[in-house]
Amino acid sequence: MVEGPALVEPPAILVRVERPEPPLRYSRISAEDAALDKVGNRFDIAGAGVLYAASHAQGALAETSASLRVSASLLEKMSRTGASAAELAVPVLGPEWRAQRVIRTLETQDALPFVDIEDPVTHTYLTSQASGVLIALGVSHLDVPAVRGPSRLLTRGLATWLYQARDAEGSPLYGGIRYVSKLGDYENWAIFDGTEVRVLGHQRITLDNPDLAAISTRHGIPLA
């Protein structure tokens, strides 16, 4: 059996799309909400904070604008009725959305290693060592479909197990989790609180931003 999960270091610069203030707002979830499969984010931890970031701006933009993708039912209705997007109130990524968010760059400092939740070595290790999390949810083995699947109870359970893992001296072992977006091949990071993070800068999101144009095309998100 493997002796530990696959470990990686985050890139020198990470990216978030977030509200201008406050910067670096950690995702937090109550114990009650953490028990609900449709509430919260993938790697939220009850009683702790998790900061989500991406390796590239396109990944951060894709994650935060995913709710604006045009649904199959709306596309079908437009085709069937000839109605315009405006007539059907199709959601758009417009000036108000852009004005309320910035692209912020950040870095981790002296961080503990991150667990690569996509790696088969990690799957093998957690299937053995975090078996209680899997058994409680009826999961026999970890694999990519499991960790990218719809069960937030599974991914939050694994995040909690990794967050609580300690060495012989009682110190945390991991700084967070590397994962791949469900939306595509975007590399993302769930940063555990306790990991030092520093803001590097930010920029406004403008209509002519090439990364915004790219995710609009890739994911069918209307711009205005």
C-alpha cells in the first residue's frame, strides 16, 4: 500500500474572482449545512475556512460565472419559438456583474504541501486511511468520477479528514487540496485556513478581457 497521498505545490501566483471587499473571503459552512449534499462548496469544512483559487484567470472566471450558462431548455425554447434571448430573459454576464467583481492575484507563503485529490496514489491512500468517510456514503473505491461527482458530502468529508490530519507532534500535515474543475481542465486549489496567503494585486473585469471572452465561448455564457 502507498504510504501517503500524492503531494504537490501550488504555482507561484494564484487567481480568484471575488468581490472587491473584503479581499480573500474564506468559504465557511456550519455543521448543519455541511450535512446537506446540495449546500456549500465542494471542499468546505465545518468549523474551518477554505479559500478557493485557480491556477489561471480562465479557471477562476469559469467557476464564478457557471450559473450564467444558457440551459438546454432555454436553447430549445429559443429554437422552437424564435424568441430572442432578451425576450426569454436569458441570463447574461453584463456590466453589473463585472463591476461587482475583480480578478485578484495572490500567493501562498511557506505553505505545507497540498494533496492532489486527482492522483490515483491519493485515491488508494484515502480508500485505506479514510475508509470511514467512504463507507458512510456507500463508496467502495475513490477514483476521478467519485471526487468530481455530485456528492459534496464525499468531497467535504475527505477535505475534513485531510484538514484534521496531524503528524506525531500534533502539527497539520497539509496546506490544502489540488483539484480539477467539473467545468473543464481548470486546475483549482482549496487552501486551508492556517496557510499564509498574501494578496499580490487585482484588476477590474472588462468586456474586452481575453480570458472572459474565452470562457464565454467555451461555456456559452452571453456577454453584454
